[in-house]
Amino acid sequence: MNKSLSLFLGLRYVRSRNGKGFSSFISASSTIGIALGVMVLIIVLSAMNGFERALAQHLLSVIPHGELIAINTPIDKWQKHVAKIQQHPQVIAAAPVIKLTGMMQHGSEIKAVAVRGVDVKLEQQVSTIADYMIAGSWQAIGDNENSENPVVGVVIGSGVAKKLDLELGDSLQLLLSSAVNQKINNQASVKFPVPVKHQVKVVGIFKFGGTMDEISVYLSLAHAEKMVNLERGQVQGIRIKVANVFQSPEVIRDIAYSFDTYVAIQDWTQENGHIFNDIQLVRLVMFIVLVLVIAVASFNIVSTLIMAVNEKKGDIAILKTMGAEASVIMGTFMFQGLVNGVVGCLVGTILGIAISLNLTDIVIAVETFFNVKMLSGDVYFIDFLPTHLSQNDVVATVVTALTMSLLATLYPAWQATKVQPAQVLGQM
């Protein structure tokens, strides 16, 4: 009975408040403020989720989730180790690698590059680099690898090709330090190592975006073995792809502890973990800022209810003389204030979900209309604004806003119960 009376009175007061000058303006301001805060918070969290998913699905589809790199001696019989690693329940695939650092020279131009000797087929299981070919063929790096005097084919990033003015089929020189051979084979290096020149041919060009295009060069594992004088079946390391990229450090460490060769443990968080940390930091900061925006909007409910209590002192006094309990009066004004929060949350949630689901298309339309580019693929690992709406984020946002709205009603509603009927009725 008390609850139904509170709802009835609260609805009457909400309806009577409409169109009443300043009180109506403050009430509308609180509703609009809560709606905007909820909407923007849902949009921002969806964008952060989108970046996180893009990190996992795009950037980490090319970068290995983890690597085990030999320290003192090369890894022998890599096929056996790869087969053993793939038996781990959290591992999707594993592939051998020989990592080199060198220079590429074409005419008068020279550029530092990171060279990777990989197995043509197995590399495609741990990396989707072959999907980003814009010229030539990924499989071409494995051609003639068993010949005595093979033409060493390389796949290079578009940034390398642009810097060195290279096209498909061009020949150039790959310069590797002679100290590389001695280091991999655990030999003492000379003080001033003489670079060893290798003639290579561009058989493919890929474009992924970011720094990978500027430094990456791939060649076949067999060619890399010959360049560093490794025996057949010896490699420098093993690249690993795991099921859950955010569990990579634990999985790679677990595999390394059961490895029978002394290896260094590397995972994607060491070189690219700052991107994920930045996303989480921005997400936290934006959540705090926008929750404070909702809190400020909720405080307008306090002003609205205080004015409502002052206007309805006569009604409160009459209700008290008729025997209305404090809970009825308090519930009446709490319901009146909570209407602002509910309406604001409802409008903000609907708008936030609608915009979040179409955020990528909206940003593309804005870029096209103003002829600008918000994200450059040459700088970032994506050239679009990603979005991913999470049900948990929507629920958390709505619950937070409603909780703040409810808390904002407590003090004015409690003040309404302190009205003295004798004092108020005596002044009427």
C-alpha cells in the first residue's frame, strides 16, 4: 500500500512539474546530462573494446605470440621440437625461424632490415603475413632452395620497397655481418666483422601497416641456414601461436621450462605490450572521467528535488497529519528524482548502442565528407576506428548511472521527512 501510494504521488508530482520554469529546466538538464554521459561512455568503451580486438585479431595475427630463441647453440632437429610444442593444449601452431639483422642495398640506397628465415608452409600457421601480399607470391621464397647456386628470393615490406625504390623482380644485395655466423654457432667474433654480401631477388611485396612494412624481410629457412652456415634441421628459434593471446606469457614460459635446450623466452607483450597497456589506461581514464560527468548530472537531481520539497511542504504536512509514514514521503520524492535517471539512462543507452554498432561507418562517412584521415595505417596498425559493443559494459554503465541517480535522491527525500506539519500549516 505504501509503495503504491508513493508511486501514485511521485507520478503526480512529475506531471505537475512539467512546464514550471526553472524547476523544469533543471530537471531536463539532469536528464540530458545523464543521457549524454551514458551514451558517450558506451561509445568510448565500445571503441576501446574494438582496439583491443583489433590488436588480437589484426596485429597479433602477423606478430608471433611467443618465441623461444636459442642462447648458446642452435636448436637441433627442429621438427621434433615443433611437434612436441604443438601437443600443448594452449598452442595452435609452431614454426621454426632464423632471425638476422642486416642491410639491404639497391644502387646508392641502403636500409637496415630485420631478416626472418622461415618455413614457407609452417609460417602461414603462426602468421597471416601471406594474406597481405600486394605483389608477387609468398610461396615464391621457397623456389630453388635446394639448388646449389639458387636465386635467393625475398619478400619485403612495402616501406622497404619504397625506400629502396624496388619493384617485383628487382635484384639487390643483402649485407649480413660475418659475426652473425659466429654468434649463432657460438664462436668468438672478430673485432671488426666484414659484412658478407648475398645476392637476392624480390619475389613478393606485402603491406600490413605500421613499422612492419619499414623493416621486415622474409626468406626461406633453407636459404637462411646456408647464409649462417647451419646444418640441415638446425634453427635459431621457434615461433609459437597460442589460443589466448593474453595468456601468452604464461603459456610460453610453461613450454620453455619443459624444453631440453637453453632458450630465451620472448612474447608479444615485450615489444608490443605497451599498445595493450595504453588501451587499458585510456579505457580506465575515460571511464573515470565520464562517470564523473554522470555524477555531476546526477547532482542536478538534488537541486530539482530540493526545490520540489520546498514547493510541496504544504502537501507533505497534510500527508503527515493524515498519518502518512516517513517511508511514504521519502519514497515519493525518491521516485520523482529517479525518473530523471531512468529516462536519461534509457535515452543514453539507446543512442549509445545505436552509435556504437555503426561507429566505424559513421567515422568513415565523416572522413569522406571532410576529406580527412583520423587513423593512418602507416603509423598505427589499423586505418579505421574499430568498435565492439559489449553487453557487460552496457550493463555496468546503466547500473552505475542508476546507482548515482538513486543516491542523489536520498538526501532531498530524507529532508522531506523532516518537515514539521504544525510549523508549515500554521504559516498557510
